[in-house]
Amino acid sequence: MSHNKRIVVKIGTKVITSGDRALDKDSIGQIARQIADMQDKGAKVILVTSGAIGAGMWLLHMKKRPSDLGSLQAAASIGQSRLMHLYGEYFKARGYLVGQILLTQEDFNDRKRYLNIKHTISALLANGVIPVINENDTVATDEIRCGDNDRLSSLVADACGADLLVILTDIDGLLDERGNVVREVGEVTPQILKLGGKSRCDLGTGGMATKLESARNVTHAGIGCVIANGKEKDVLLRIMNGEEIGTTFLTGKARFIAKKRWIAFSSRPKGMIIIDDGAALALKKKNKSLLASGIAGVDGNFIAGDVIGIAGKDGKEFARGVANYASDDLAKIKGIKTSGFKNILGYKGPDEVVHKDNLVILR
């Protein structure tokens, strides 16, 4: 791989923590050294790092991961400062500054904030600064969480136009049914997803399943992905030099333009609308916009500009789009022709509930 690339590196909790849950300074130092070497050779690296909660747990003498939100947020707050201090020290020794970015799902749901993430990362890279990104666990709740840093790394990779996403974990890659490493995946199919299982650990929140979902999303955006063991000596440099290590997910052709990828993968739907068979056919087969006359039901609370899911009568989501109307107004005009909007709502808005330019067919 050419060194003149933009690369997102995601570090799992177990890669940079020791058996007693403390941050492993040697492991962090080795990761920083490799990234600095990559930067020296012309690469632009964005680091998405886990480990804050684990570090906070150790500093607070917690023996197991807290179950209550307040304790988790406290551990994250304490651990994040320790984590950034160590990264800052190691990168400074190599002549690089770091810039901290803490994100939640809300930052990706809002289109303007999403674009601001992209611009901030680009500005840091242009100044030779290494962005260090983590989920903002000190304020995140279930409603605004990205979910885990595997997913967060895929969102960041797409937002910043990365060429490659490298996910470092504590196993050698994707394993098949016999425990052998799958060296190359052309497409993340349902069969491949089954190999991921549903494993989780007591420090982090993800498992192989979330890594495979992230690999699928980035390859659909035209970005390559590698899942490898972060404890392997010089793993990042070996990947950069083209060595066969871990599991490589081949770059696919981008399925959607950037804005539609944001609709499909980066934002989370604020609600759902159910449409009839005729409207579903018009969306799937005829590339049409969604009109109110085809809407059978409205679920959830959302405003104009929010991303919403679109489902058929079976209730299964098959599309997403940006709503032109709030849920309260849609409930009033569902099944109604455009000509009747003004009498019902008191104003005449767009003809389309979701315009085809802001609509993505998922399956």
C-alpha cells in the first residue's frame, strides 16, 4: 500500500491494557511509535482509541465494569485524561501533536455537525496533528451512543474519506469454524457475519460481530479494511508494507454518494413510516420520491430534517431518507394527496415527504 494515504487506526481496549485493567504504557508506546513512523513516511493517521473506561476502572480500583451510567461516566472521565496524557507524551517525543475529539451519535445525526467533524479532522491533518478520537462516554447515554468504537471508527473513516480502516484487537483476525484465520474477504455476506458471533468483553463493548459490521460499512463506502492482532510486533508497519497479516476486507465500489452514505450508515433514524405496496414499488423500482398518499402509518417523534426509516406493510425497514415534515404533521396528512395539505396543515410545504435525492434503498 502506498504510504501517502489517509488511514484510520482503531485500537481495542485489550490491546492497550494489561491483565489488571491498567493502561499498558509499553503497548501504547509501541502503537504511537508505529503511527509516528507511518506519519514520517507520508501517511495521515487518525487514531480511534478505546481504553478510557478501563483506565478509569483501574484508577478507581473497580474490580468489574460498572452497570450504572453514573459510574461508567465517572470512570470514562478519569480514564480519558490519563489516556490522552500518555498518547500526548509518546507522540510529542516524535515531534507530533495530538488533537482530542470526543463524539456521540448526535454529532453524526446532524448533517452540519457531521460535516464539522470532517472539516476539523482535515484541519488537524493539514497541520501535521494526529487526531485522537473516542466516544464521549462522559455524556453519552444509550440514546446518543454510537454503540462502540468499532462502529465509531467506520463512521470516522467514511466522514474523513479514508483509504483504509485498520481495526486492532486481541485476536489474529476473523476465524473460520475450525479456528483458522480467514486471510481475505471479498464481501461481508450473511455467512461471514455468522462467523462473528455475539462475543463481548467486560472492558470494551464490542466483539467480532461489530467489527464485521464496520468492515461491511466501510467497504460499501469504497474503503478497505484490515482486522488484526494489535499485540503482534510492528503490526501496523507490516500492514503498510503489504504483509499478509490478519484479515483483509477488499475494497468495494462505493454504493452511494457521500450524502446518501450519511443517510444510510452514519445517522440513526429518529422514527419510522409505514408505506403501502404501491409506494414501496415506486421507491424500489421506479426511483420515485415518497408522497404522503402512500403513507399508511407514522411511528416515533421527529422533525423536518431528521433521518427516518421507511418500511413496507410487513414492518421491515427497506429504505431511509430525510423527512420534509415532522411526525405530527405526517400523522395528519398520511394517505392524503398533495393538494389537500394546506387545508389540513394550514400551510403548503414540499410535495414530497421524502425527496428521491435524500432517499436510500437499503435492500
